[in-house]
Amino acid sequence: MKEGLVNFRGIKEGIYIYIREGDFKHIKRELEDKLKESIDFFKGANLLGIKGENISDNEVDELLKIIQDKYKLHISEAGLPSYLEEEKPYEGIYEGMTKFINTTIRSGQVIEYDGNIVIIGDVNPGALIKAKGNIIILGTLRGVAHAGIDGNYKAIVAAYDLQPTQLRIGNIIGRKPDGDIITSGMPEIARICDGEVLIEPYLPRK
């Protein structure tokens, strides 16, 4: 089952709140809904703090204010354990966990995985692909692809034909160029080079 925007995760030290990337208004609403549903449980829990994807310090402070002032819950002064603060990006981009999907991804569909994603088919406009590792499309990419979502700038996006609505690696965005796109007629690969997304033909080593 796909996680929501707000997730309460238990570890040996207590419970921390993990926030997935999304609209901040929806994040606040979901947080309040979940707190209301289980307020008695949370009153007795050791809440450690908040960790999230692309969430600012000001947004974290606003969420903590809701938890502490509106719902009168205590946040541990010890905070998040160091191993959570120092969490490393997904490192299996060379030979890690890989999810294979043998179908075309249509508008409105969201595919997300904590490793690499290989899609045997096209990704249509309006579809979204997110992976902690690489994204490989054995077809045409016309939707949105976000590789290395937890900050791995060594991740790549590759396709037989790269025509993305938006392409992102880590937090670096490569936007669709203005005007008509001239395709190379061969597989293409997007990677980070000098802080920018570079798209080039894939030339296998001989």
C-alpha cells in the first residue's frame, strides 16, 4: 500500500514523523487528521521529531507547533537519533533493488520505488515516476521522472526516447526545452554534470 504524506514510524527510541514530498496544505491537514484519530495513543508515546523530503525548517517548525500547541503533545528534547539525521542516499544505483514494470504508464498513474525502476513500455504525459535509484524506460518518456529522490546525484534517467515534461535528479531539475524537440534517434541518458542535468545519446562502450 502506498504511504500517505504523513507517516508515523516506530524505532527503538520512540516514534518519529516522516513527511513525504507534497503540498504543504495537504500535509498539515493529513497530520491533523491522523492526530485526531489516535490522540490517546500519541499522548503516551515518545515523539522524537520530524524528518521529511524537501521540507523546510520553517515548515517543520509549523508542524511541531501544531503538535505541541494545538494537541498538547510532548516532543522529546533528545530529538531524532543521529543515524536518522545522517541517513545516506540510496546507494544501489549500480546493482541494487530493481522493480520491473511491463506495461505503459498512463496519465494520472504514479510509480514509486525505493530502488531502481525499469519500465518496459512508454511513460505518457501526466504520469509520474519516482525512484531512489535509476529510472530506465524501454520506450518513450513523456511524463515526469524523478530519480535519486533522496539526494543521490549519481542516479540516471535513460530511455529509448527522452521527451519528459519534467526530469529531475536529486533536487536538480532539467526542464523540457522550448520549441520542437529534435530526437537523436538512439537511446538517451540524463545525468548530473557540473550541477546541471545533461541529456546525451547513450553510446555503449566497445
